[in-house]
Amino acid sequence: MSIVKAREYLKKFGLENKVMEFDVSSATVEEAARAINCKEEEIVKTISFIVNDKPILIAVAGDSKIDNSKFKAEFKTKAKMIPFDNVEELIGHAVGGVCPFAINDDVDVYLDVSLKNYETVFPACGSSNSAIELTIPEMEKYVKVVPAASLKFSTNEAARVAFVEFLSGEKGIEIWQKYGYEPAK
């Protein structure tokens, strides 16, 4: 069961008790917002794609969409979602419970800048009736992220520019270094 994997993963950080399970479905953005009693945009929509025969996840705010031209510019290929029947095998979670943690080792995760608009957000926890509330710094800390790679996906130009400025500042450089990158001189 995928929620068990998610809970075990989160246990490493002492967060297993923050996992919420609902008596109702939270498989869609609308259902999750209703179950949690939050705004739809605070839900993390984790979308699975295939890029060069490799699965990736892009986590966006619940009211955001992937900009296909920006996706193609970043990955040099057209956005191709993983077919419904293959998501669990390739990602490690079934549709409706896909989250950016406790995933298969070969899956890269990209956090979209749209998430930065909210103090806390609610990704699923591996099942279609679960979620966890996390701050953006917690998401960056607990999710195996490809830093800044999703900057070009956002349809919100002002947020994208603000995020680029953040990444080139002191805190942003700390994040880059955390993942083994050094700023260009």
C-alpha cells in the first residue's frame, strides 16, 4: 500500500503523524480541498510525465497548469503524461495519490514556482484519501528535488522572475549547494 511507503518515508523526518487520512476521496484537487477545508490552489497537484523514456514528476499549485511551450523548451520534447495504467509502476503511487516523496528511485521531482505563493501546501501521501501539510522549505527539504529546473513551466512571469532572484540570493545559493551545485563565478 502506497500510503504505508509515504508514512515510512516521512517517519525518517518525524513527520509520520502529520499525515492526514480522510473518510472521503481526496484524489482530485477539488476533492482534496473539500476534505482538508482549504483553497484548491493550496493543494499540490503532482503530475507524472515521461521525458526521454524516464518518469518525472512536476508538483504545481492546484490552480496551475503546465505551460506546454515552456515544458518543451526545458526538456526538448513535447509534454507526455504517463498513461493512467502505468503511473503506479513507474512512479510508485497510483493516480489520485501521487505525491513527490516515497517514489521510485529513478524519478526526478520538479517543484514549480507556483507553490511559492502559499505559506503551506498539501500534497497527497500515496493514497486517494490522504494528504500532509508542509511549508515550501519543508517540501524542498523532504522531497528529492531537481533544484530550479521547473522555473520555465510557470505561466506566472512575475512569480518566475521573483523565484530566479531568490535562487541567486544567499538562501537560494544554500539550496543549490545542498544539492551539490556551486554558483558560477
